[in-house]
Amino acid sequence: MRLFAQWLTAAMCCSVCALAGCGSNGSASTGTPTPVTPTPVTPAPVITTAKAKFAYTGNQGASLSGYSVDTSTGALTALRGFPLPVGTNPIVVAVDPQNRFLFAGDIVHSVLHVFNINSSTGALSEIGTSPYATVDEPEAIAVDPSGTHVYVAGQNGNSVGGFSLSAAGALSPIAGSPFATSGLQHTPEGVIINAAGTFVYVQDSVNIYTYTVNGSSGALTLVQTIVGPSNLEATGIAFDPHGNYLYAVGSGTNAIETYSINASTGLLTLAGSSPMVEQNGAYTIAISPTGQFAYTIEANNDLVSYALSNGVFKPVGSVYAQVYGAQIGIDPSGSFVYVPQACSNCPGGAYNVVNEFSIGSKGALTKIPGSPVAAGTTPWGIAFTTQ
């Protein structure tokens, strides 16, 4: 992590340095869960017919980049009018499931920008009431499946922000927002919501929090706090598309942790762990929409591929070095992987680019011809619209 932090802008250094210098392991309101062995049943791949149409990156250099996606080759082509100047440091981006709006969180000004997406051209136009004040230094955004609520995790404040989203793209705070965590760690790194929109999970540098979601108001109720994996120094959580597991990685652990999810309560139970290829931790994790494969950034700058079955990770294919990614994007079809090169001056590697890979039948990655593609200054987060 110390090496990774060298190439970040000053605005982001506090986030990464906080992960490297966390304090105690904290405590859990429900205790550290007892491991249980996953049921030895290999689920069939999730079938998805969705394909990416546009891709967007949030750049530390005060801009957003926009691309069209070739659904056959995976190649990205820059859209006219991009990079688009936005704020000061809009690193994190998200698109609602209905492909209407793009949300960009500015970590310097602690605001959310909301843009209408032109479904034909991919052009962005900021709605008139944007930007909106949100939690301090936003680093993760999740939109519920119905497209009516937005949740934001930030670096400080021990809380997660919640907004109601109107059909016009306007945001209004949910009553009771921001919703407190039970920890004292000041570096939330992830927020995700399940496919049914009933549970929200938030990760900070030590703990993972489970919230139930009020179906009408979107309000969150904290129901579980668990200590993450030993020396987690957490940096990434992701769902199994089958809805059975939540996965967690961190910069201080050499394993990918698997938690089973109670379908009724949303509560997590530690189900096992899988060793990483590299022994210096991982900084992000992404799961393919089919649920068959997983990808991480390990040892500061190595892109690693895994085959995934019933919560167990097995390495596949080559490790790609000098991929300095803070986030990994997988297109909705599960055919391509994209990694914004999240450093401002990457030693031995390209910067201000997005790395592009195709996914093989076994999950191994191959560079797409012409990769990487140019981006704005220091691209960080990535999001897609679907066709």
C-alpha cells in the first residue's frame, strides 16, 4: 500500500494512507462469526443477456471520460466532448439500473454530481439542481435496483448517506440520513446493495456492516457489525451474483474472505477463505455477472484472475503486472474487464489510460488489441450503461 500511495494525488492520499495506518481491529456488535463450510454444490452460471453501451470513468484530474463499447471486441472509443470537466476530484462514478443518470462523487468538495445520459450519444448534461452535498469525501456509490434510492460511503463520519432519487434525477436526503455505523474507523471504502434492494452492506477499514432497507422510504437500519478478516485494512467488497455470498478483500490480508448471506435477514456468516496469488493484500475485487470468475488488484499493481465456484477462488491464467487499479470494471455481459490506471505517474507503466482485457472461457484474461485507451488525468472509478 505504501508503494501504491506514492502515485496518488494529495486529495486521495488521505484515503489510502488511512488504510495503511489503521488503528485497532475494533469490535463487533454481534461478534466475529463462526466459520461454516460452504455447501459443496456448484451453481450454474448466471445467464445474462445485457451488453455494455457506454462506459464512464471518474478522473482525479477534475473530469469524466466517456466511451462507446464495442460489444464484439470490447474496445473502448472515446465519445465526442470528453473528457468532460467536472469539479475538482470526481473519482467515483455510478449509473442507475435504468441507464438514466450518472452519479459522480467529488472527494474534495464532498458532493454528488448528477448527469442525464443521452441514450443515443452517451453525452452527459448535469441536472439543474446538481451538485448535492453528501457524506465527507465520497468513495463509493450504490443505486438500488428500482432506481429510487442512492447510497454513498465516504472517508469520514462513520456513516452512510442516503438519498431519494426522483424521475428527473433530483436527490433529496432520506429521513435519518446519514445512517451511522457502529465503528470508529474513518475510512469507509465500499457500499453495495443486493439485487432485491432489501439489504445494504458497508465496509470500512475494519468492519462490515449490514443494514436492512425500508422498502418505501429507503431508510437504513443497522442490524449487524462484524469484524472483517484478520488484518483486513479493508478496501473491497462484492456480491456473488447468485445471491449466496459476499466477498471481502483488504490490503492487510493474504486471503479472499467468503461470507454466506442469510436470504431472510441479510446477516453474514464467515464461510471460508481462499489464498491470494500475491502475498501483499488486494485493493479491490470484482465478480463477473455470471458468477464464474473474479478479479483483484494485488501487491499494489498486479491484476489477478480467479475461477470461482461455491465461494472458493482458484487462480487462472496470467498475472498482469503494473496495473495500478483502485477499481475494476466488468462489462454487463461478463465478456470484458477494464481497469482505470489509478496513478498519476506509474513507474514502468502507462498512466492516464484504461486497461482493456477480454475474458476467456475459463476466466483467464487477454489484452484487447490497442489496449490501453487514453483517459483523463488519473482515472479512478468506472461505470457502464447497458443496451
